[in-house]
Amino acid sequence: MKLVLAFVLGSLVLTGVAHADPQRPQRPMRQALLERFDRDHDGRLDPRERRAAVRQLRKLAKQLARHDRGKARMHAIVGRYDLNGDGDLGPGEVPPAVAKRLRRLDRNGDGWVDESELRR
């Protein structure tokens, strides 16, 4: 996902989004960028529209990076405390202070934090 965003950002910054040529069909990504960021609907992104697109895409990239870091952190916690190696954290596998913090993740109230609860 990060690679795709880097590619999109690079193509916007380095090449810009070319104007729409009626003889040549638009590629899906280019068309999506034009639909989203072409404010004056002239079929191309001018410098101001490109800057706005880059800002929006960088913001999205930061949000995705934060999400990835949070996900990695939760998996590190499970890996650290999962004594029986089943991928779930249950009573007796974590110290009481950690259990208290993880209790909010136990959506179904069974006392175990499983993979499906971590994905949420």
C-alpha cells in the first residue's frame, strides 16, 4: 500500500497528470486522480490542483502509516505475552496491568483477546 502511494505521489510530482487526450483512453488511476482533484474540470491538473492532490495523498499516507504502526504494536504485544503460542491472549498469559489494558479489546467478553478482536 505504501508503495502504491509512493508511486502515485511520484507520478504527480515528477510528471504531473497530463491533460486528457480524447484520442487516448485514460488509465484507471489517472482517471481517478482527475475525477478527484481536477477542480476546474479542464481534463488536467494545474500546479495548484497538483499541490492539493499531493497534500491529500501525503495525509492519507501518514494515516495509513499510523494504522500500520498500531497494528504492528498490537501483534508485538500478542507475540510477547502469548505463552501457549495459539495467537490469543487469555487469563494467566498476561500480567494483571496488561490484562486490564487489553480488557477493552475483548469484544465478546470471553476473557480472551483473539485475532479477530485485534483486527478491529
